[in-house]
Amino acid sequence: MSETIAIPTLAEMTSQGNKPEVLFWVGCAGSFDDRAKKITKAFASLLQRAEVSFAVLGAEESCSGDPARRAGNEFLFQMQALANIEVLNGYEVQRIVTTCPHCFNTLKNEYPELGGQFEVFHHTQYLKTLLEEGRLKVQGGAFKGKRIVFHDPCYLGRINGEYEAPRELLATLEAELIEMRRCKKQGLCCGAGGAQMFKEPEAGDKDINHERTEEALTQRPDIIATGCPFCNTMITDGVKHFEKEGEVKVQDISETLAQAIAEADAL
């Protein structure tokens, strides 16, 4: 996968008289965090592979407002949300896909009360649809025999009830999918949803991301798969804490699919 991926902004596409199939909402993590940028590139490469017409807002995209609302600043949330809704409605956006479950939940469930009515997909849901339509094909031979553990993001799983899309994508890799003891409805938060990623943890016996990572590592995985940039950061830090970064990779599902496709192309 090349380091530079040319993606049009919605303004550029609109000025040419074109309308994309879907708007890719990149999110703050996917835009600014160096690790999450790799997830953004992986997902964008998959959309291009499937010949999906898509665009991003670029500089017109602001934070969804999720962190502000979770922190109790309702005024700031509504300011950010209303500004985004004005931009999205101005372009007559109908379908949105995002790699961040926090953005997914906010755009899908919280924007409607402020006038933002959109069809919103998490990227695992959208990729599943592309596979079912035959627009994206994955040969998972590169992962054959690998043990993969999937960590359910709270805002995708327990809050929005989506458990199967990520697992169906991982099934295409021909790997061995191993479930943790606490998974799906009983999944344990990595801690980022409780703002632990943004501050020092409270006093206690164990950091929550260490607890979750330890649970994953007991399954002896080659890869811990995630579907959220925040989960990716928390689990990666946990793997480093246990000094297992040389043995266990932490990858977003889009990264595993992009890697499988790239390695199949190279054969």
C-alpha cells in the first residue's frame, strides 16, 4: 500500500458536478494520530480497490462532539454537532461511513435530534456489504494458521448491537478466530470509552487496558484485531506493558484485509 493515497474532498467532487456513493468521515483520531492514520489509509485503499466513489470533508470536517458530550459539556457538543450538520446538509450528504465507533454512534444516534438525518455505517459493516456484493474480494492465505482474537469496541457492540460484521470479515482471512471469555454482550471496555486514554488512571490494582490485554494474551494470539482507533491505542499500550510487541500484532480489521489483498497480489 502506497504511503500517499489521493482522495478527493467533497467540495472538489461537488465542484465537478459529481456526487460520491458515500462520505468517509475520517474522525479526529484518523486525521491526526499517527497510528490511526494507518487505519485511515488501509480503509481508503479498500474502498478504492472496490471502486467505491467516495470523498472526505477534509478541512470542513470538525470533531463529531462525542468527547465533549461524554465529558458533560453539552453546549460544546451541540455547537460542534450543529456546525457539522450544516456542512453535511449543505452538501446533501445521505450516506456516511467511519472507522471510529464513537463517531458512528454520534452521527447515527445523536445527530438526528439536531436535524442530521443520515444513513451511517461503521467501516466493518460497509466492508461486509462490499464483500457480499462481490465488489471486494479477499484471499486470506497470508493469515492461514494465524490465531486472531477480536476485541469488541463498546460503541459498536454493546451500544449498537453489531457483533457479526467484524467477525464475518475476519472469517475471510482463513485464520483461527478465538473468542475471549468476555466478548460480544459481555465484552470488557478497553478503557478509552471511559476517557482513560486522555488522562492518568485512577488509583487501583490494575489499569483496565492491561486487564483487557491480559485477557486477550491468555488466548495466545498472533494478532489482536480491533475495530476502533481508540481500542487500538489502548490494546497496543497493553501489549507493550506485557512486553509482547515482538510476538503479537494489534491491527484494525481494515489493516488485516488490506494486508491480505496486498500479499495475494504479490504472489
